[in-house]
Amino acid sequence: MNSFQRFAVNKIAGSDFISRNLGINILKWSGFKIGKNVLIRQHVFFDSNSVEIGNGSFINRFCSFQDGGHNAKLTIGQQVAIGPNCVFLGSSHELGDAKRRAGKAIVGDITIENGCWIGGNVTILPGVVISEGCIIGAGSVVTKNTEKNSLYVGVPAKKVRNL
């Protein structure tokens, strides 16, 4: 995304004063791949060049999709529901030395497969795949891939049962 697209995506498309349809069209114009009947609420922040959102998915307010300019791909499948205040981190850092603890950048794509429900205030770290039909409980931090049709909760998120 160039500077103008970043401005359009984060200041105009997500504004309270723009229709949801116009907001979706601005995202598409900026290179996002967005399916049919997608609902993205206001004040969602995108700092990622590669975003794909499947049919019928919903993203609630104040979510943040970040890759630190490292081109991590964010894929959200079909019929996914994402609660408010979620953070998707496509990049992080290796442990550095005492002079700078945030070492070399780690970049990883994030994939949310079809039919998942991501509760409010969830954080998903680089390289994670949330498998089809999973629920991630509110406030969880997902550090590893999940198993299909399972419920995960906690920090770090752990599987608590099959669905």
C-alpha cells in the first residue's frame, strides 16, 4: 500500500461518516480481496499489504491487522466472526541481546479458516493458522496452530475441548 492508500484505508474507509459499502470499495481499490456480504465495522486498522476476506465474514470495531511492513499475508476465510479489539500480528522479533531485546524480525502469514469465531480482545501471533470451525475465547493469545473444530482459551491459548 502506498501512503495515499494507507490513508484511505485507515482514515476514510473505517470512518463513522462513510457508508460500509463505500468503505469496502476503498479497501478493494487498495488491493484487498474481499468476498460478498462482508461486514467490517468502523475503526478497523490495516497495516498490511496482503489481505483476503472471504464471503460472509464479519470484523468488529477496533481490530488491528499489522505486519510491520514485512508483507505477511492475512487470510480470513468464509463465515468468520471476529470480535472487537482483536490484534493480528504478522510480524514480531527474535530475542536480541542486552543492548536491544527486540532482535531480527520474524514474519509469518496468519490464516483464519472458514467458520471460525474469534472472541473479543484476542491476539494472534505470526505464522498461526486457526483451523476450520474453531472458537478462540475472549482475551486469548494464540501462539500456535489450532486443531479443527476445537475451543481454545487462555494465555497462551490451549485447547479445552472438541466442538
